[in-house]
Amino acid sequence: MSARLDAPAAAAPAHSGPALACYHCGLPVPAKSHWRVRIDGASQPMCCPGCEAVAQTIVELGQEDYYRTRSAFAVSAEGAQLVPPELQLYDNADPRFALDEDSCETTLAVEGIRCAACVWLIERRLARLPGVHGAQLNVATERLYVRWNKAACKPGDILAALHAIGYAAYPYDAARHSEQLRRAGKTLGRQLFVAGLAMMQVMMYVAPAYLAESGTLDDDMASLMRWASLLLTLPAILYSAQPFLRGAWASLRARALGMDVPVALGIVAAFGASVVATWRGQGEVYFDSVTMFIFLLLASRYLELLARRKAAAALERLQHALPAAATRLADWPASRAGAVVPAAALAAGDFILVKPGEAVAADCAIVDGQTALDLSLLSGESAPQRRGPGDEVPGGAINASAAVVARVLRTSGDSTLSDLVRLIDRAGQDKPRIAQWADRVAAWFVGALLVFALATFAFWRWYEPALAWPVAIAVLVVSCPCALSLATPSALAAAIDRLLRRGVLVVGPQTLETLHRASHIVFDKTGTLTLGRPRLQDTALLGLMQQEHCLHLAAALEADSAHPLARALRAAAPPADPLLPAHWWQAEKIVEVPGQGLEGWVHGRQYRLGSAAFVAGLSGPLPEPGHSVPGGMTPVYLGGADDWLACFHLQDGLRDDAEATVDYFRRAGKRIVLLSGDQHALTQQVGARLGIAEACGGYLPEQKLAYVQRLQRQGAVVAMVGDGINDAAVLSAADVSFAMGSGAALAQAHADAVLLSGRLASVADTARTAAKAMRVIRQNLGWATVYNLVAIPAAALGYLNPWLSGVGMALSSAVVVANAMRLRRD
């Protein structure tokens, strides 16, 4: 079929083509053509498999409107342009993912993923496509990341290559993907039911042959039972076995030996030999083995499907977390009248009303009202968090209390949750080294298995011809390369899902593997081991006023200040007495003197808060003996007219879990290092409090980078924990790195993992999970290897018949998946 130019507009009606004409390109349809595609509820004829593939892709992309609105027929599928211009959906990839002017990258959802073999086949096929720089498929989420050169490859080439091997792809949409997963689960469930029903019925007919003594079963009755078994096996072959047969055919068309190939060969060989034996009326039949094998393997894949759905559940929840609409208050604060608008239409500066039970549509700051927020989806913290005016609220948080008015800080597309979803997207783009090794082993394993099965068949054909077929079939059936390929991704998916539910986002593919091997744990100080903000450590009373009253006075004077020391004093003040009026602790005539402090009036009396020299201007000389300030503390003095009241000692406080985290890694035999840009003396004090002998202060970012690189040159495997703000270079250079999660900083994260919970203890939790994951991976790989080393020779020697081989293969995959799912337990 040759390509032709678009036909005139009059020749291409929107809903029908000429008689016996291809609905897609308009060329004549050959006699007895079986190529058809269902479009708008009607089955339409196609002239060739190419047009059928393109039309089916258009339908699967949800672009059937192309056929309703076109003014001309498309060029034929063999032309230079495989997909119409209307479907060049990815030419303008999301600029946030663009690499340079020549390259595009995007994420697609792929339908039809059955097992790890599909991942191997898809990545192998796209890697051979000219212009494709990279293709990685996340088996847990069924999302395909593709990067390509605009000049050498078109999006239609990628879609066509996927369709040619039996997979449909479309731009990722959470709602559509969820529906596709539901349909795939129902289809697999129906296939499993048919296979199970066929297996039970066939067993009823073959049981007499197994139980009858020699010569007691009439030949006619035996023949009737064979024919009945054949008819009952047909549904299992024609319907239930389709995933394996289609997968094998797609692999062969792509000139690759996928893991469905030995499975399909075993099914076809056993069924074919049984049909021949039934037709001739002599020889062995394996209908029971075929149906049992199909049922058990489908059951194994069904379990695997459920495991993958659970592993992707956290990501799916995030995809649905941001609401589609929000209530915008156009005239706030003059009016609280609102209008419902799409969340995507919100702009920075808009005011929105967040009602109880609603999700926040974008990153906001509360301007009116007090409420409690459920941040469990973002941080893993289940307890509601109190928020009030001035507090920032991330998009995706659930309002669990009262209605509040908030000002939009960032659009929904740039919100914390959107950045988080993009980071998770990035997390599935690469594979750890151990998974790549397993995939390579599984790839050559299939070829070696086919050669071994052929050699086994030849030997038994020479040695004892009657056993040649059953032994060869058993060898094909008993092998389990799927278990080998599932060993690593299933364990990593379960471990990463557990960590995400506990507030740790694993982004780098090697994170768990490398953390387990790390020899040095390097901590930043400010914002990592410490809170990154000052906290009141002690109050020294210098007069007769009680400490509680001194704190109330300080908080009143600092009520409207944004200074970090002011926030610390306000946080330290005890709750006001509910019996007192609201204005009781309210300062007036406040004057701030930059760099020194501020003064104001409370209950008609003048007070100053700030440095000793500033307060001395109102309160007189500091009383003798002089007040001593502990090392590392920042003093803030409070005084009134002619009297000194208190000195507040503030310091950047240690995180509550810092000591336990450092102790965990010390007990694990890791070398702990503290690197900080703060003064060396302060760094040494923090190191002494935590028992870190190697504490170095005064390090600039480039000096931190040089320190880590020096350790690496000496053979160390370095894990770095920082706040992710000014440590980008050293976080990128470390073998594995963790960044404390903080709103917009997620978008610039250079770390391999982000601590969304804000808890330093999550690093130790990740290390424990990594150790468990590596142990499970070793168990899975060991099991898959030992199983194949024992089962394949046993089958080749005739010790396993086909149905026992089917049981072994199905159980092998099930054991691997079930073992990996243990990692999801909290």
C-alpha cells in the first residue's frame, strides 16, 4: 500500500467513508479483510494492519473526536507520517521536564503490563528506536518515562513502536489510569475464573483414567473423555491463556525473547501434543496439566497485580489529592461572597475559602480564622496540626476543623503537592544496579532455557521417544525467569511505598542499596541536627517579676515582629489566663530600633527588650554582679523604667530525635561527621552534646563538597543529610543524600530522598528499611536461583511431569511477591 496525499474535504465525511473504503485513510479495503476498529460505538473497516494500529491508538488516546472533525482522510499508515498532526501530543513536552532545545521528555501511562517481562520488552524495543535517548518503565505504577530527540524521532514513532508489540500508551491522567487498572483487574479475574472452571471440569474427566486399573477402562469411554477434555480446555486456551500467547507473539515480532516465550511454548506444545494424541486415539494427553498450569500462573500474576496496585497506592492518593475546584473570594475583605472556579485558574494573590473537610487547592497563607489541618498525606504525620493567621498551608492538606480564608502563594501547578508528585515521577525513571543485573540475567536466561529444552527433547527422543514431549514441556514450564526479574522491583516497590506512607520520599534509584553500604554519615547542623530556628533555653530573672509575667511582656512587645528571636519568645510564652480580657497583654507605642531591640508601653509603663546596652538606656546599668551568659547562647534582655527584669537565653535547639538518630548509626558501625557553616565553637558544642567526635565548623558549601569528595577518594561510601537549601552541591556529590522537606524547596531538591515528615529519625527508619529490603532481595534472588537450579534439571531428568512443573513455576513467583510484601508492614 502506498502513501497518498490527503483527499479533498468532500471525500472525507466525519462519520463514514466510501463503500469498501478504509475508514482511516480512504483506500480500498481488500476482500475478506478482517482489520477493524470500533470507533464511536461502530466497527469500522481498515485496509491494513498499519491503519488498524493507528486508528486503535487514536481511540485509546481518547481522541476519537479527530474522526468527527477531520476534513480529509489521513495519509495511509505506510506513509511517512504514521499518526495525524492532531495526535502529535508530546511535541510540546512539559517545559519543567525539558532537557534542552533539541530534546523532549514526558511520562506516559501504559496499558497491558502483565509482569516484569513486559518492562524488559518495552524498554528493549524503545531503546532500538532511532532518536530515543532513554526509556524506563516503573512496573509498580505502570508509568513509562521517555526521552527523545525532536529531530530524529516523533511522538508517533514511539506510540507506533509500543502498539506494534501489543501495548497502548497515553498521557498520564490519574482518573483514566485508575479506570484502566480497574478494567485490567476485572479482565484478569475473568480469565482466572474461566481457567479455574476449565481445570476443575477437565480433572473430573481425567480422574477415571488415573484411577482405573490397567485394562478396566473401555477404549470408547477413554476416547470420549479425551474429546470432552479437549473441548473443556479450549476456553482456557482461547481466552485465559491470551496474556501469555499475546506476550510471546509480541516478543517474537520484536525479535526479542521475552519471558512469555517459554510459557507460551509450553502451553502450545502440551496442548498440540494432546490434540494429536486425541485425534489418533493413542498417546499421552496433558489437558489437565495445561489447564492447571494456566490457572496457577494466572493466579500468580493476579497476586502480583494486587501487589503492584498496593505499591502504587500512595502515589495514586497523591495524584487525587489536589481538588479540581476552589471557592475564590473576589472581593475579600469587603465581602465573603465566593465563586467556585477551577483550581488551575487560581493565581498568586487570590483569596480562597477553605471549608471544613475540603482539601487546600494550592499553597496558601491563612489570613483569617483558626483551624486544624490533616497533613498525613504529605508528611505521614497523623495528628492534626493547628494553624492560624500568618501560617503557611501546603496544597493538598485537608481542613479538619473550621473554615478559613487563605491567600494563594503559588498556583496549584507549582504547589508543594505538585512538586512532590513530580519528584515521585522522577523516582521511577531509573533502576538500581541490582535490578539491572537481574534483568540482564533474566534476558539471557530465556535464550539459554530454549536451547536447553531443545537439547533435552533431542536426548529423550533418542533415549526414550515416549518421554520426549512431556520432559521438554516440563522443562519449558518449570523455569521461572519472572521470579528472577520480580525479586528486586517487588521488594523495592514495597519498601518505597512503606517509606512514603511514613513521610520519606525516595527519589534516587540507588538510595536504599547505597545507604545500606554507607560507611560515613555526614550531617549538616543548622536545620538538620538543630531546628534551624532559635528556641528559649533558659530565663535568668534579674528583678522581682515572675518568669511567667516576663514572658508575657516579651511576647506582647514582639507581637508583630517577624524576627526569628521574636517568634521564639512568642512560642515560649505560656497561654494567657482565659479570665483576663483579650487586650490585657497588649503593647502600645511600639518603636523598633534596628539591630538593638524595641520598646513599648504595657499597662501604662515603658519597657525595652533587646541588647544589654539598649535596655541599659532605660533601666540603668546592669546590676552587680554582672550577669553571665552560657556559651553558644544569644541573650535578650528585658527591662522597665529604672529596673532590670530578665535575660532570655535563646539557642538553635537540637531536634528531639537528633540524639537517637546519631546513636543508631553509631551502633551500626558508621562513622559520624558533623559539617557546618556555623562558628567552629558552636559546632563543637553541638557535636559534644550528641557525642560526635568529628565536628567541623566554619565550612563554606565548596569546602563541604571538597571534604566529601576527599572521603570518597579514600574509598568511603558517604551518606549526606542536609536541609536541601544551601547544600545542593554536596547533596548531589554524596553517594546517597537526604534533604529535610520544606515546601517550595522540594522543586529544587538535589537529594536522593526527601524527609517530608521533617523528622530526622526518618533517616534511621530509612536505613532500617533499606537493611530489610536488601535482605528480602537477597532472599528472593537466592530462592529464584536455587529453585531454577533444582527444578530445571529435575524436569530434564524426567522427575517432574508438566502439571507439577506448572505448580512449581506459579509458586515460585508467588513466593517472591509474598516475601516482598512483608516490607509494607509498619
